Amino acid sequence: MIRRVQDFFQRKFVRDTLALQIGKIGTTGMTVLSSVLVFRLLSPEAYGAWALTFSFFTIWQTLNLTGVNVSTSTRLGMAVGAQDEPEILNLTAFYVQMSSGWAALSLALFAIIGPILSGLAYNGDTHIGILSAWLSLTILPDALYSLVMIAFQSQRAMRTLAVLQNINQFALLLCTGMVLLISPTPEGMVASRLIYSVSTLLVALVFYSRMRQNFAVHFPAFGTILRRAFTVSPRLYWRFGVLNALDKNVANLYTEIPLQIVGIYVGKAAAGHLEFAFKAMTLTSILTSAVFDNLQAVVPQAVGRGDFARLQKNFIRVMLTLALTAAGFYTAFVLLVPLFVPLVYGDKSIPAVPVIQALSVYGMVTMIGGIFGPLYRALNLMLSALLIKILALMIILVPSLLWFQQDYGSALGGAWMINGLFTVSIVLTAAVTLPALKRKATDSEIKT
């Protein structure tokens, strides 16, 4: 028994997941501290202006349909698995090309029409648009930082990844605190984000330059990537990125549409209870975020090597482990929520308790189903996955709207809409991806 436990913890996947999980705990703690610092140092008016600025900026980012982060993460892992260094150069150069184009477009449009749009939205106040234009200067350094993180992830350098993530959040905490002590204003928040983005990019580039040749498959120098970005053709890569972006955006509707329906048919208070409940549920994602990050590297590498038989075996093993973990955790979660939520958030949170309990179904389903994303991307089943998400939306949305129109709706009804959308989508995705993986595994065994 002891030997089995030792063997279990000697597996690279387990060790990498533990390293990421420990790192996630540190980053989560510093993220919470940073948010508390901002809330306490800014006045209510300044905090509101910063919130509107960041929201204005975030809404624009949803229009980014390049999907370059997820698509590069998948294809780079496959290129590493296939030991294809020319493809690694092309993929990283395409990432820089698309990210630079989006950053330049965002800066130009924010500078020109940002103040106009914010003036129309906020009763003539152009301040939010001007701040958002300055904030758009963070897009390119943040994108290049993410490329370094994707590079380490594709090489399964998870300890380095965890260290960089913690450095990143410490830099955010430090920059925010120092700048707000000097200038506790929305302008100070924008300045702190600019300093944070540039400084963390420089740190990431130092890590990259020192470690890029330490792996079995070498990565190109950053200067080489920048030069190649001027000549690489996007023709082979852009379609996969767009499908990834659409897939993500449709999935986001699974929570936003139920929230809007509850707000329209039931009222703001019920919508607030649903939003509070969903935010509470997202805190539990720390349990599996490390596993999903690790799978994002492991699955594409296995596909790139053509090692489908081992991938199928390990994938089923991970899925069953997550299913058992989800059942145990969320059973305890449902029982403890009525005790801890009012204790932490006060009596105002009591109406949201049944909603949180209902959303434990969402938590359980996504804990198991979250592993399918890396698989269907690596197997090039993006179009099927996207159509499944749209189909699930149609299956659940129509009867739900009829239910709410009959005045039967509630925040609890919104929670069950979310449960239904994710459950249908994940079950259908499994029905498509698992047989596809099995066929690949069978074909690879026949060839060998």
C-alpha cells in the first residue's frame, strides 16, 4: 500500500499538478489581498470610477475573436510532442502577430472613440473612456507575458509556471499598494496596472531567455520570434483560433443569459442572489484549476506524439478520479453551505443559500467535464464542440423562457438553467470526444 502511494506521487502528472495547486493557493491569497487593498485605499467614488473603467475595458476585450491564447496553447503542446521546432517558431510568431494587431487596433479605437462612447454611456462623462485608452496599453505586454507562460506550460515546466504565477501576483500586490499610497485615484490604478504589466513581462522574458534551451525541444529566442512575426502567414492558424474564441464566448452565455432572464422576469434582487451564488461557486474551482492547467499541456503533447492508447487510458483514469472527488466534495458542500455562508456574509445571504446548493450540480458537472476542453481542441473537434454548445442552449433556453413567462421563475430557476446548460453540453461533448479518442487509440495500436 505504501509502495503504491509512493509510486502515485512519483508520477510527473501528479507532481506537476501538486506544484500548480500549491502555486494556486499562493496566487489566490495575493489576489484577495490586492482586492482588499484597492477597496480600502480608494474612496467609494474613485473605486466606482475604476470599476467602470475596468468593466468598459473588459467589455471591449470580449470582441477579440482571435482566440489566440487557447489555440496556441493547444497547438504548441502538439508541436512540442512532435518535436517540431519550425512549427514552434511559426506558432509563437503567429501569436505575436495577432496579439500586436489586436493591441494596436484596441489602442487606436479606444483613443478615438473611447471618450465618445463613455460620454454617451455616462451622461457626458468622458473620463472613463480616457482612462480605458490608457489601460489599453497593457494589452500587448500582458499578451507577451501569456506567451511565455504558454511556452512553459507546453514544455510541462509546471514548477517554473507556478513560481512565475506567484511572482506575477506579488508584483500586482506591490505595484497596487505603492502607487495607491501615493495617488489613491482611478488614474493611480491605471498607472499601477501599466507598471505591473511591463515589469512582469520583463521578469517573464528573463526566465524565458535563461530556460528556453533547457528542454528536450528548444524554443526560439524572442528576437527570432519577433522577426518571424513580420513574415509568418496566418492562413494556417487563424480559423482554429476563431473557433476557440466562439466556443469560449458561447460558453460564457451559459451564465450570462440565465442571469439576464432572472433579472428581467423576477427582478434585481433575485438576479443579485443568483450572481452571489455563482460567485461563491467559482471559489471552489481552485480544487481543479491545477488539474485542468496540467491537462492543457499533457493532452496536446500526447496527441502530437501519436500516443493515443496511453492518453485514452490516463484520460479515463483522471475522469473517474474527478467524478469520485466531485461526488464527495459537493455532498459535503451542500450540507455545510447553510452553516458557513450566513456566518461569513451575514443574514442578507440567507436567500441565496438554496441557490448555492442547487449550483453544486454545476460545480460537480464542470469538475468532471472541464477535462474535455483540452481533448476536443487537440483532436480538432472544435466545430463539433461549438455546435454542441449551441444545441444545448436551444434545448434548455426555450422551455426555460416559457417557464419564466408563466411567472414561475426565480433565482433558483436560474440556477437550474445553468445546471441544465452545462450538463447537456458536457454529456453531448463526452458522447462525441470519447468515441473519437477510442478510434484514435485503436488505429494507433493496429499500426504498431
